[in-house]
Amino acid sequence: MKNVFDILENYIKKIKFNGNIMIAERRKVLYTGSFGNTYHPEEKRELSRASVFELASVSKPFTAFAMLKVLDIYHLSLHTDVKYFLPDFPYEGISVFQLLNHTSGLPDYIELFEEFWDKTIIADNSDVVGLLTALRPKVYFNPGEQWDYCNTGYVILAVILEKITGFTFSEVLQKYIFRPLDMNNTMVYNRRKNPQLIPDYAFGVLSDPETGKLKLPDEIKGEEYVYYLDGIQGDGTVNSTLDDLLIWNNAILEQYLVDEKYLDLMFEPTVNNDEQVFSYGLGWELDEKKNDEKQVYHTGGWPGYFTYNSLYLNSGISVILLCNKPDTEDIEKEILQKLEDAVFGRKRPRTLYS
């Protein structure tokens, strides 16, 4: 196995990957590597195993898990209408369940903010609800009719969590997930709205198309939304490390913190009103594989970051990748394929990217 990981590491260095990688079998770390630097704006620092990364959409499983936990505690149904929690919500007939599995049909808030928002102001979740209420843009489809990946739905989930519990979204995740699991380096973090000093923080960078130089996305034309959308939570903004994500994966494997029936629901494929099946559960992407393997995972992308957290439920294998200088989509897919090759060999189960 060491030779396999040596080959993997040589490949990663050859393509000048910048980020952290971990492969583990349950709690046993099989391989971990840190490559490149944090791109701290004031001093050069090498990445380490403890570096903290913005997870982007790898945050969604936390939002989904918290919702299932809170619904269980407060004896509420997954199929409760959003308007039960938010009476002024401008759409009828959308359930919490449909927010979780991306069948709500809600319009994309990012597009609305691009067109209608004052870009000098950092928005938060209340502004998303406010803009939807004021503008009442049409839904893309009637709830349950289709499947369409929807960041807006996960922002609304965060708002509902706050409404039910009386806590902030950050406090909800700390109370029900991060503190019980001792995920001490994981937090909801809005870097531009509420900057903090986080040791070993990995700043995401991009190549400026005009100059070719690496810069923070804030400084690149066309990426300005990273500033004015920075206060929005639920669909992203969880920040974490390799080791904390491994703790999280093992909590899922061990069915810890939430009732088993809800964990089963998380990993059930979505079925729409026409009985079409989609390979997404509640906050997790799904891939049924050969050799009795089932993979649950999520990818994340935001200017300066590419992230991936994958868990194989039968073997207990975790594959985690956190990158703060993303390359092309093809390179990212190739890296993920190489990681699978390292674990399963050439005769591994079929992958999403095969």
C-alpha cells in the first residue's frame, strides 16, 4: 500500500496540487498529505494537516443533519410546510423535505442578488428571505415535480433552524454537531463579514485572467460576489480540517447523534412526483457501486476552493480533499479518480467519474 501512496503523492506534486488530502479506513488514517501553502496575504505559510478550509457545499450535509436532529428533538415532521415556520414566506406547498432533497423549485438567490442587490453591502440570510418576499420570482417548477440543485433551499433551512431553536445557525451546529463530536476546529465562518484570527487558515486563491497572478477572489473582476454574499449561511460557510471531517464521517458510520431512521433517510435516493429517481438523498450525493459498496459524498466549489468529502458505508473508507487553489474541473476529477485508484485499485467499484 505504501508504494501505491508514493505513486499518488508523486502525481499530486507533479500537477502542483495545493491543498490537503486524507484517506482513512474508519478511524485509521492510511494516508495524509499537505501540499503547497496557505496563501496568507501577509506572510508565506505552508499548509499543514491542521489547516482550516472553507468547505463550500460540503457544508450541506451538516445543515441537513442538524435539521433532522432538531425535527426529532422538537417532534416535528419532515413534511411540514415552510410557511408553518415562516408565515410570510412567499411560496405555497414547499416542505422541509423538499428543501433538503432539492425538489422545492425555488429560484437561485445568487442570480437575484447579482441583479438586485447593493454590492457594497454584505448580505445575510434575512436578506435572502427579504428579497424573495419582495420580488416573488417564479419557482422553476412546482414542488416535487423535478429535481434541481438549489442553494436557496439550504439557506431557508438555516433560517428555519434558527426559528425553531432560537439559536443562530452557527450555535445550532455547535450545539448539536461540533461540540458533541469534539470537532474543535470546525465552525461557521464568514471571513469578510466577521473576520477572525484563525491559525493556519487556508486562504482560497485564483489565477487572475488578466495578469495570470494568483490573487484572492475579492481582487479579481467577476468574482465580486464573494464579498456581498459572504454573510449567507446554510448552503456553505462551514470551515473545517481533515481530522475533524474524519470525526464527522465516523459519527455517520457509527450512527451517532441522531436516530437511525433519519440516517437511513439521508441516504435514500430522491423520487419526484413522476417516480423519477435521483442520486441525491438529504444533503448527500449518492453512488451505488459494485462489490456491495455504497458511496455517500459531497463536493464543494467556491472561488478559491474545491472540496470533496466521501464516505464508503460498507468498507468505512473516507476520502477527503480540501483545495485552496483550484484547477480546471478535469484536473479535479482526475485527482479524485487517482485517490480512488489508490484505495480500491484498478478493479475498484465504478465511480461517478468513470
